[in-house]
Amino acid sequence: MITPAYSPTATERVLPRMALDFTTGTLDPRVTVTRALNTATRVNSSGYIEGVNANLPRFDYNPSTLAPLGLLIEESRTNQIKQSQALGTSPWTVSAATISADQAISPDGTQNADLLYPASTGTSREVYQAAGYTGGVAYTLSIYAKAAGMSWITFGAGVGSGAAARLAFFNVSTGVVGTTGASISNASITSVGNGWYRISLRYTPAGAGGFIEISPVDGDNNYTGTKTGTNGVYLWGAQIEVGAFATSYIPTTTTSLTRNADVVSMTGTNFSDWYNASEGAFVVEALRYDNAARTAAAFDVDDGTAANYIQLSSTATSGRGIIRVSSGTAINLSAGSAAVTTPAKLTMAYKNASFAFSSGGAAPATNAASAVPTVSQALIGSGINGSYLNGAVSKVMYWPQRLINAEVQSFSK
């Protein structure tokens, strides 16, 4: 049970009827996780990426601080790259460079990171693989990299060359994105501990075909320095996925692989035993891992269809409470911030013609017109309308009464 911390009022003296804490690494028996196939990964409590079998929860941890983040819940994605951990193996091609396999401890804690170092002479000193893009579709490319005598790499994709190519430069010693390159605004680099970084780049090709390439370079947009033939970069875990942001790593060998969606639910008496159909309040703490312009559902209650639901979610900048009744127009209550770098606290209170929503301690947004939708289940980390958090839910609390607006605001801080 989670003990709330706030100045007590008459309502606040009542502990929540239902409280879930996913930072403990233990799944409440009322919660069901469904995810087909053994293709999902998470960061474990030691900071290493590891596989998680089908239908098991993925309790995620910060790879640098080892702090528990909660239950990782993501949409389905496919890694289209083959041999994602063996960059010296076909269909990868090495040009004017050398790949030495298994030269360093990788982000999964085993010695299977490859060393790429450029030849002392020659051009296009790189490793690359055909990607088979579809024109007009947004892709996100990512790879794990670590300095091994050279600090900069160029990472890119393209169909053709010149303006059609998309390259960005990254310093894998300092975690800095270079200032030049055709897709700098779509490039990111994130520390994942032990000197490793995950770099990513979003790319929407104009036509079909194309490639993914990685090359050690001498600096930001600088290929001209002398190469020693021994220094380079460590590489591991390449990924190409359809979508505007990177998701958790999907390891591949000879074929592309799909990670199926996480469906985390409470149904039957595991739902009805605590839910009050006439009034109540939810507090959800969740961390989304991307800043894409989309609505990310952290929690909802629904009737198994998109006709009736109450949903707590966020955009890239603000929290949002959504109500839909009998397939009517969805009512959006937007209030407060919901940054992608820190967990957002989303609070929704409901009663017939009396709804209030807040996040980040903002004054609640209210609605006095909607009825309470009839619902029969809860979804954690996703919404019945197809929206996914693509991040970690840490806590869910529920009160069987409509908290007053001051309490809704207080709980969201």
C-alpha cells in the first residue's frame, strides 16, 4: 500500500482503495500481462539489457543510476536490421575498415560488442547494410556506441546520396550531437552507462531502398584526419523500426524480428472489486520515453471498446484527461506539464457532470457536461483507442470517491 504524503483533509484521510507500485519489481496478482513471443527486452536492476519471456512483466531500470522506473509498456515494433549484434556478418558490408568481433562488454553485460576501426587510407570507411525503406514512411534508426580511441562517429541512412542522404555526427565520449548534418533536428544521443550511448536518428525517405551506415570520423563533419588503423569505436545493437522514435532493443540474427505489444490489464473481479461506477479518482505516475508529438496513454478504464472510456494520458508537453461516452465526441481536459525526462503525475476525478483533471500541480481542468461512461476493465500503459505510453508506469492509485478539485491538484504535484 502506498501512503500518500500531503496535508490531510476529510477525504485525504482515507487511504486509496487500490494501490499498485511497479517500482518494487513485483506484479500485483490482479494485474495480467499479455505479450506473445520471447522477443522483448528491458534494462535490469544491474543496468544491463536482458530478454524477458512472453507474457511476463518488464520491470525497467535506469541504466546509469539503476533507479527503478516501473513497468515498461510499449506498442509492437519490428527491428528490420539483420545480425543486429554481429556487424561483421552478412548482410553487413565493411568498406575500407575492419570489424573485430567480441572486443568489449556490451550493454547486455556480455563480451559481444564489435570494434570498428577505419583503414589508414581510403574513403567511405564504414560498415553498412541495405535497409529496404518504403518511401514516405517515418523510420527511426538506432545503435549503441562507445569510444575506442576515436570519439566521433557518423550515423546515417539514405536513398541515394547528397540531399537524399541523412547523416548526423555524434561524440560518443561526451554524449554530444554534432552541429552539422542534414537531420540534426531528428538526432539524439543518450547515456546508457559504462561509457555506452544509444544514438538515434529519424528518417523519412523519399523513395524505396536505401541503407544504414556507421563510420568513425575525426570530428563533427570531419573525415580528413589521419587514421591509425587501430583506433575506432565499439558498436552493438543496431535497430531500424517504423515510427517516429526508438523503442526498446529487439535483438536479431538472420531475420528481422517483431516485439509484440504489451497488454497490461485488470478484468473481471480484479477490476470490479475496487472500481466505483458512480464516482472516483485516479492518480497515475508514469514516464514516457519519447517526446514525439502524440498522445501517450498511461491508464484507462473502458468497456472493451473505444465507445466508452476514461483515459489519463499526456502529449509531449502537457497532461490530458479524456472522457468518451457512448461513442460520442471525446472530451479532452488539458492541464499542466508532462515532461518526458521526469515521471508525470496525472490525476482524474469523476462523477456525473463533475470531472476534474490535473498534472504537474496545475489548476484542474473541469467538465460539467459529461456523464460517467460504463466501463468493465482497466488498461495500464495503453488506451483502448490504440494509444500506448511507450514508457514505464510506476504507480497507480484509486479512490472510490470524487476527490475535490484542490485534492486533484495536490495529488498531481
